[in-house]
Amino acid sequence: MNPETKLGHYSESNHPNEEFIDLKTIFVKLFSGLPQAIGFACLGLFISAIIFLTYSNFSNVNTTTRVTFSFKGSSDGIYPDKSKFSYQDLIASDIIYNALKNEQFDTSEDFLNKIKSAISVEGIIPADKVKARDRLIASGQSVTIIIPDEYCLSLNLRRNFPLSLEQRKNLLNSVVNSFRAKFERTYAVTPIALSSLATALQSADYDDFERILADNSDRINTYLTDLSKEAGTFRSGRTKFSFGDLINENKDFNQIYKNKTLGLIHEGNLARDRESALIKLDYQLYELSNLEKHQTEEERTAREFLNDAANHNSNYILGVKSQMTDQHSSNTPVLDKGLVDSLLANDTYSYIMKKALEASLKLKDTQVQQVIIAENRKRMESALKSNSEIDKKLINKATQSMKDLISAYENLVRDIRDTYSDYAAQEFSDAIRLTAPIETESIWKALLIPALAGLGLGGALGMGISLLGINLGKAKKA
């Protein structure tokens, strides 16, 4: 028998009922049921969209932006005045309240609490920094705290919350603007309280001029000295002055105008009312006398502690080696109790000596002020008893000198304000800024996934029904 015949006979006999997939039939069924599949896909799309839109009214929508703090000290957690800074200050209660007020939104306590619970700010740390830190930790090295370069400011509210998506964007922008305005009021505007000298001098007697002018001069000098340390190389474009130049201007003001005016007042014992001036001098002496008693007791107490510390310190022997050793390890450092005690005693002695010196200097300063005021009082009392008339020429000179002084003072203050304004514009122009647009999650992007899911499920259902041989369109037509 032919082997091929046997093989063919064997194959047919062993697979008599073998079934084959007829792709042609499948494609014909799918093509004939294509309108049905499209209809089911559209139905699935419509149903999923309806379900999503119904549910979305009760789901939260996130509105976000990015903020950067770039003022000096922000990376160290301090403001320019060395006070503590935290990025959470951006969403403090007063900032949110001002933002709501600026946008003319509801500022009731209930609404404010809802906004406060919905708004948050978080640091954004780049992935490469996180990986680098993880590598250091894995290698056993110490790592430093990572300071974020940017912060994400977000507002998470229900879609049906009584704030439109545009209003939410405006609210976040207003929050940043309110914090920036507060920062500029505190640091970008001249923080020194430069009072109106003209008003102060007009309401004061001549004997008060020295105290008023001295206080203003010291305040200005301290303020300019601090600025000169921070920005010694800065020079204003408007005034052409540096802060060091303004310190010299303040010295010139004191030498030329302040000393001249006070000299005329002192020469003629000038006063608008000598009896009132005498009463004020008496009260100043009374206050200084009470202060002297308090400072005397403070100095006496400090000296007693200083004597005790000095006597106690003489009983210590420096550098006494301890006889106790660690038998488990030869490399264990020796803890010298005598040396530690002596160091503590020396530190205590130095501290108490410093306090005693400060108390003594304060007492001497008060006593010097008493002598000066007592001399002024004696001269004023002598002029009052002699009933001598006040020299009109000196009054006229003092009045004119006071006008010149006020004018020079106003020029000095204007130069200080203009110079600091230029410095603040340079130093704090980008202190708080947005680094990304304010965006809200789009409902259409959120709808895309459930819509595609409904479209796919509906189309799959229609094709499955078509493969089963069910054609709803033909059945209806029949």
C-alpha cells in the first residue's frame, strides 16, 4: 500500500469532527453588525458621561500654582529682620482674610474656615535631589535637610462650592498678592519710625529739644549702621548715596544744625515757660534718683556674686588628672572632673564679671545724667529768680536755626527714604513670585477617561452581540 495513502487515511480517521475558525464569517458578522456596535458605543459614551457629570458635582477640584521665596534668609528660615520664617505663613489667617476681602468674597467665619481647610502649601523637591539623598543614606553618610526651591499652593474644593473656577484662580492669586503686600509693608518700606520733627518741636519746650533731637539722631544712626553692614556696596541711583554716605550726612546734620540750635538755647536759658521747664527738670531728677537706687542695688548684688565666684574659683586646681580609667578600652578619653569643674567656674566668673561691669556702667551713666540735669536746673532757677528778660535776639536766632534744622532734617529723611526705596526695589523685587500659571483641573480632561471607558465597553458589547448572530436592527426591520 502507498505510504502517503496510509498517512492521509490515518489523519482523516483520527480527526473526523475537527472544526476550523472561519474568519470570513466573523468579519461578515462584525461588518453587518457595525451600526449596532456604533450605537452601543455611543450609548456607553452617553451613559458614562451622564454618570461622571452627576458625580463630579460632589467631587473635589484642585486649583494649583507654584510660589518661590527668594528673599535673603528664606533658605535659612528667617525673615530679613532675623525673625522666624515659615512657608506656612503664606496661608496664615490674616492673609486669607485679606485675600477674600480684596476679591469681595464672603468673609464670614464659617466661609473663612472652609477656605482655610481647603488651601494648603507644600514644598516641591526635585527627584534628582531625593535620589542623591537616598544614595548618601544608603552609603551611611550624614545628610542635610533639603530646602525646597518651589512650593505648591493648592485650593481643593468641591465643584459645586459657591466659587466658580475663575474665582478660585483669582483667590489664589490674591493670597500671593496679600502675602507680598504684607512683606513689602514690613521690609520693603522704610521700617524706621521717622517722626515729623516739625510737629514734635512745635509742641515741645526748648529744654526738650536736646532729648528729641538726640533720640532721632541715635535712631537714624543705628538704622543706617545696620543697613551699611548688610549692603555696604549699594549706592542709590536717585540720591547717589550709599548707607555709609548717609551716616556721614547724619553726623553733619548733628554738627551743623543740631549743635547750633542747642547751643543758642543753652546760652540764653531759653524756654517758652521757665516755671514749667523747672518743674520738668525736677521730675527728671526724681526719676533718675529712683533709677539710681535700683541700679545701685543691682550693682551691689552683682559684686557680691562676683566676690563669691572669685573666692570659690581659688579652691580649684586646674588640670588634675582623674585616676579612674576604662579597663575595657585603651582608647577611651579620660574625663577630668576637676578640669570640667574649673572650666565651669571660670565661665561663671567671666559671666558675673560682665554683668557687674554692665551694672556699674549703667549706674555711672545715670549719675552723669543727674549731674547734667542738676546743672541745667540750677541755671534755669537762677534765671527765674533774677527775673531776667529773655534775649529777643537769641530767640530770633534760635527760631531761625530751628527752621533751618527742620528743613535739613526733612532733606536727610527724604534721602534716607529714597535710598532705602531703591535698595528695597533691588533686594525684594522678586522676593515672592509665582513661577507657574494658576491652573484648575479641566472637567473635559477628567471626563476623557470615563468617556473612553464607556465608549469601549459599549462598542465591545455591540460587537459581542453581533458575533452571537443577533442583529437588533434587522430584527426590528423584520
